[in-house]
Amino acid sequence: MQMTATELRRRYLKFFQERGHAVIPSASLIPQLDPTVLFQSAGMQPLVPYLLGQPHPDGKRLVNVQKCIRTDDINEVGDTFHLTFFEMLGNWSLGDYWKKEAIEMAMEFLLDPKIGLGLEKQVLHFTVFEGDEQVPPDKEAASAWEAQGISSDQIHYLPYKDNWWALGDTGPQGPDTEIFVDINTPKCSADCRPGCGCGKFVEIWNLVFMSYNRGEDGSLTPLKKKNIDTGMGLERALQVLNKQPSVYETDVFKPIVEKIYEIARITDPSKGQLRSIRIIADHIRSAAMALADDQGLVPSNLERGYVIRRLLRVAIRHGLQLGIDRFFLGELVPRVLAALGEEYDELVRNKDHMLSEIEKEEKRFRNTVRRGLRIAEKTLDEKGELTGNDAFMLFATYGFPIEMTVQIAEENGQKIDLAEFRKEFERHRQISRDATQQKFTSGLADHSEEVIRLHTATHLLHAALHNLIGPDVYQKGSNITKQRLRLDVQLNRKLTAKELTQVEKWVNDIIQRDLPITFETMSPQEAKKQGALGFFGEKYGDQVKVYSVGDVSKEICSGPHVSQTGILSKFRIVRQKRIGADTLRLRGVLESDDKDDHSKHQEAS
Ligand code: SER
């Protein structure tokens, strides 16, 4: 039977609604209950308190379609089914029905062509938990399948690693029974069976018998009320039902994938190109869904923002690999809306925010790439090779991704010494770590994380003023508390509103470029020669430390600083005041991603 995503969602919800389940909306992609988790990664995540016994306002039987983002398998994306964003159909019993009834309902839904999936009984296989020292084999689930007319050779007992479901190390969990469809390819071996991974048996639904809670000490305690948590990945189910070669042919992907073919002008992709096309399609969908969530996330170098940034940048990189040499991610956004906009109105509601963040990120990353490419090519011309050190320099100074340096080297018949790259990377990390651990003497009174971040921001502000307002604008004094920085500079006027915006934007661009901060020790004369900012009127010792932020700021300073500018998130000037004839005092703050509402992110870049 051919089925669209809309039809599958509709059938699933209706089937369970008619069997006493309340339809509940998808929770936000961003977990509200557990701030340590970046995104909802399973249907059960927003329901954990109810699985642990708290009464749900909508009752004991629920059904939903939950938006999920899972990045654990991000490197597998590009094959036929791994995804970072997916929709999970689920029905829930909170201390209500148990195995037998869950299995009866599942069977009816699987087989019925009018109200369910219309699958043939003989293509189905079922796995159940084989038991271990703590929990016995799940004969109850196996008998329930048998009672539905399933023969014993379609039922397979599998161990903990296959048939036990838990979201993390602790929390509600239990044995499960998984439903597989035999897609009728040849067996990979005589023992080929569900779970073997060859692709003959595709898992489409998982019924978890959530009956235990695991504590911090690893112990299992039976839950007072036993729950059912089921999960059917929408994309995979559609692929199987429609007998499509991968999830990318289903209608939740098709408009996106078609547009990528069109933009890349590809009709008959090689294996590598096909993988790139799939990665772009997956990543733009996830990034769009994350950006469209009402929380107003933006790409950044921290946590959720970093996931979004990574998804977008990897997509752009694969675009480059396909030979797409122009901005293209924005063109895919209407296609994401075509695929998912009807189901998720946040895509429509927050389209402008989503589109503008995607376009800004593409612009930023392309600038990085352009600069890096120029330097890489120049280095190749001059030296005839790219070493591991060069690769590190490109990364450290221009934020140029290592994968791209490797690619350029390969195109020139060379190999980057990755061990050398890693060694430099580690060395640099260690230096930053040491600096943060105050192994060096420092003028900073307080070495809290907030103060160190503001200290790096002070350098950036200083460099911005020096570059944008005038080469004579030097620091006269600085004072940092946990809440704010205060920088006094030599200037006989206030900044105009336009200048303030320019300065903020300059600093924030550097933050966005996530440049590393490094230092070298040298003589004050050498520092001056290299153009480092400093108080040359003062007396320095024989050797000074010079901190560099990528290639944009150099300043004599004893540190410590953060290791990457991205850690600063976002900078804002909050006040300016003239103190005396030739001194301007500026106060600035750093905001963290999550506290920001997105109206504050209207910077144009
Ligand atoms: N929690 C299980 C899963 O995510 C079933 O919903 O697979």
C-alpha cells in the first residue's frame, strides 16, 4: 500500500484515539524538564515524569507524534535510513493496559489495510527479551504474539543490547518487543535474523514494557505502575510501506532532495554524491526544525546552537563537494516547508527567523571557507605542500575546517599528516588549559570563568576600537567584574550610535568565527614590531606574553583567556560615558545563547 506521511500520522492517531487514547501535541524539541539534554531524542523524553508515576492531565492512554533530534548517529547519516531529525509516532499506557493489550492493538494496526498499515502477516518478525540475571525471558510477550497467530519461527529472543530500552543510564526503562519487516532481500547468512544488521529485516516499531526504574547505583527497581511506551519512526515506516530504497524517497524528504539535485545539476549521482545529497537533505531539515522551534535558537558555538551550526556547516561543505558554488541553503527552506509545513506550523510561524539565521550562517561560513581556501592555495603554491602544521594554522587562524584542508591536499595528490595536526591541536589546547588554570601570573584579580570570558571580550573590544574608530584609540584602563567589563580608552568624544553598532558587530563577528586564542612569549621590542597593542610607555620585563585572537588581535597581556572566541557567545555594549577630556569609558556584557531572545539577535552580517 502506498502511504503519505500525512495519512500515516492521521491513521496512527485516529486508530489509538478510537481505542481510548487522548491525542497530545508534540512537545518542543527543546526539553523543558531536563536542561542537561540538548534535544528531545525519543518520544518518551517529555513524558518521563508521567512514566515515573505523576498523573498526566489527559489521562492514562495517550497518543502523539513527537519531533526528535538525535545526533549520536550523525556520522551514519547518508546511508538509507539514519537521520538526525525524525518524527516518532507513539502510543502510551501510563499504568493502564499492559503487554497483551498493547500487542493486540499493535497487531491490528499492522495488518488492517483500512485503518492501519495493511502489512502481510508473513513479512513480520518480532523480537523479545531473552532475559538476564535480573529480569526473566519475556515469555509473556512471545505468547501474546503467538496468540495473534504468529508462528514461533517469526519470534526471536534477543539479549539486553537488542531488546532492552532505556534513554540514559538511569530512569524508567524495560524490556521491549520490536517489530521488523522482512523486505525480502536474500539472507546474509544461515543465521540471518532481525537485529543482524544486514538490512533484510527493518525495524519499524518498538513496544517498550517500561516497568523498571534504574537508580544512580545501577540498581533496578520495579515501577509501581507499569507503562507501555511505543515508538514508530515515521520516515522508516513510510519507506518500508512504500517499498522505497531509502527514507529520502518518502514525501517528507522528496521536495528537499529534488531541489538539491536541481541546484547541483545532478541527474545520475555517484555513490559519494548520493551520500552528500542525503546529508544535505537531512541536515537542513533538522536545522530548520530546530531553528523554527519557538525558543528562537540561533547557530552558535555552544550547545544547541552548536548542533545547528554543525548541521548547517556540514551541509554547506557537502554542497561544495557537489560543486555548488553559491548560496543555496536558503533555497531549500521553502522545500522543508513543503515537506513539513502542513504538520508543523512553527515552520510557517518562524520562517523569517529560520531563514535569516540559515542565510547568515551560510554567509559566515562561506567567508571562512573563502579566506581559508585562498591561504591554503597560496601555501601550496609557495611550499608545494600542505603539512599538518599548515592545516592547524588554517584551522586556528581562520577557522578553516580540517576536512577541507584534507580534501584540498588530496586534490593535489597529497596527504595531510593528521597526527601532526592533532599534536598541534592538543598542544594548543593544553596551553589554553594551563592559562585558564592560572599557571601563569596574571593581572586579573579574579579567575572565574565569567571574568576570563570578559577579559577576552575586552581584547576584542580594544581591537575593534583600534581598527574602526582610530589607530590612536588605546586602552587606558580596564576593570572586570563577573557581570561586566569596563574599558577606558583614549578618545575625546562619545561614539555615535552607528559606531557603537559597528563595534559590537565587529566583536560579534569574531565571536561567530570561533577563532582560537593563543599566546607566544617574546621581547617587548619584538611584540611592538609585530604590531601588538600594549602600554609601551610602561616598563616591561625582558620577555612578555603576547596573546593573539586568530589574526585579528594581538596584545601584550599576561592572560588568562578563553581558548576560542565562540565561548563568548554574544557581546553587547551597555553604556558609554566620558570621563575627563580625552577618556571614554565603555561598559560591555556577554550574553549566553539560551538567555537571549531572538529579537536581540538581529545583527546583520
Ligand atoms: N522509547 C522507544 C524508542 O524511542 C519507544 O518509543 O524507540
